[in-house]
Amino acid sequence: MHAVGGRQRVHRKLIGAGHALVLEGAIAERLASNHARATHAPLALEAAERLATSTVHAVAVYLGVSDRHLRRVFHEAVGVSPKAFAKLARFRALVALRYEPGG
């Protein structure tokens, strides 16, 4: 997915579809199609696991990198900022809680 063209496609899809599903699809497409970014994948995956419950700064400290480096590497590997990813992860967790039996 090219940066500008890809963003425009994602934006058009967001208008008529579920935001979370579209963003997840774009992230999956980006990860699947970018072998050059694979060197940053372990850091990005570790960060992704922690971003649902921590701030970008706290994750960067935990991983031993600067906030800026984490943002750059995460965006290169995933295609969205760690902050946007964290918002999506938190939203999904909230929706999952809402639809749990007894929730």
C-alpha cells in the first residue's frame, strides 16, 4: 500500500464501514506486504502487546528506546502511530467487555 494512495483508500472505507475493522485490515495488509520492515517487527509486536494498557512513553521506557524511535519504528512496521494503535486496542477491549455475558 503506498502511503498517500493507501491513506485515501482507508479514508474512503472508513466513511462507510466499521472503523476498527478497516484499520485492522489496513494494518494486516501492511504487515503482510512489507518484508523490508520485518527487522522492526519484534519491537513493534512487543510494543503492540503493551500499548493496550500503557502509554507510548511507558512502553518506550520498558523497551529501552526513545519515544521518537518507538513511534518511527512502530509506524514503519504497522502503518499507524502507536497512539492510534493504542486507541484501537482500548476500544476493542471496551467493546469486548460490553458484549461479554453479564457485561
